[in-house]
Amino acid sequence: MRKATTQGLACLLALLAQPSSEAYTSDSPVSAPKAEVVVMLHGLGRRAQSMAKLADYLSERGYRVHNLGYESTDYSPGTLLADLDERIRACCEDAGRLHFVGHSLGGILARAWIADTRPTNLGRLVMLAPPNQGSLLADRFQDRWPVSNLMGPALEALGTEPDSLPKSLPRPDYPVGIIAGTGTVNPFGTVTIPGEDDGIISICATRLEGAADFLIVNASHAFIMRSTEVAENTAAFLATGRFLHDAPDTITGCPDDWPDQGTPAG
């Protein structure tokens, strides 16, 4: 079973790991210097095109969108952040407000960049299926070839250890909205992850103390960014700081050392 699980996950990740250097930028008609800008960051092993549908949706609603591709499987998070820092400064220093939308690793990199840089024009962050408490699959496969070779050094940084990248980041004091999925196209991941999951990330692992809102949707990790429900709620959060529901969704049964939503930052 262990061998089959490893091989199955490796095959799934191989399908997802496409060249990620492509940058798809969709500029809305609102192009004035004080326009509201959204920086989009894709997940590990993906490319900017995976976020294109969501980028177009936000662009049509008046945002100036920069959907940045980056070599997610080739470099450490520190190197990725240095490259993204130059590109974010180049594209977005004139923004009236600077928002972020990140899928999986992309959401973690957004949190890390904000923690290091904290621009004065910071807006809101929407995280799609983020491993805020680390990834159990990263723990399991970070030292196992071919998964570790395919996913690169960023995989090791996404584990659940106290010094992992997600767990070393400070509690946000800016508005963060989290969208977690319960659908899956990856049975190999699901049998490895306890509780509800999206095939790659446990719902419990997406939670973050200080988040302003939390939403659960029926979508898989690989395709959550293509959901119309996710697009509508992402736009709502960027505009209002809340998703399209009366109260944050709740879940139970998470490990004791993984926090509940805590007190929203607002």
C-alpha cells in the first residue's frame, strides 16, 4: 500500500507539475495609478495559466490583475520570494490598494512576502487551499524520490514542523480570507490524510488564527481556483472583507495544536 500510495501521488503531481515560468497578466480597463491591484500566485508545481480563469473574473470586475508565474519546483522559498519581490515592486508600487490571491504554496508565499515587506497600500489576501499548518503529505514525501525530486526544495519547507515556512510566519494583522476544499481527484492523498481534505491538504491544515473569514467549498485542491463559487467569493472578500455567507464555516476534530480561527484581524 505504501509503495502504491507513493507512486500514485507521484503520478498525480507529475500531471500538475507543468513549466511555471509563464506570466499571464490581465489588465482591467481601470488602469489609473490609484487602481486596486491584485497579485495572483499559483501553487507548487503549477503555472500562472492555472489561475487565468480567476484572473479574468477579477479583471472583469475592475481590478488590475498581475498573475505571476514563478519556478515553484526549482528553488527554495527564499529564492522565490526574492524574485517575486522585484516583480511585485515593479508592477504594483503605484497601486491604490494591493491585494493578493494565492493558491496553496502561492498563499504561503504571499503571507511571507507581506511579513517581510508590509507595503503601506496593503489590501486583503485570499488563500485557496493553503497549508497554513503545514502539509502532512509534505512530511511523508519530502525525502522520497521521485516526489521530492519532482517538487523540489519548496516541498520540504511546507511540512508541519514548528520551523516550517507556514508555521514560522506571524499571525496576520490584515484581512485574510481562507477557502478550503472537500472535493478530491486524488484517492492516494485522501487515504493518507486524516479527516476531510481536498486530496492534498487537510481542511484542518488550512486554518489560521486571525483569519477574517473561512469558507468550505466542494472542490479539489487541483482545480479549486477554477470554481465559479470560489471566484464569486474571492471577489466578495476583496471588496468587503467577507465571503458570501452569514458566518464563517466551522469544522471540528482538528489536532489540539492546530488553532481555530481565533480573533479576526478585520
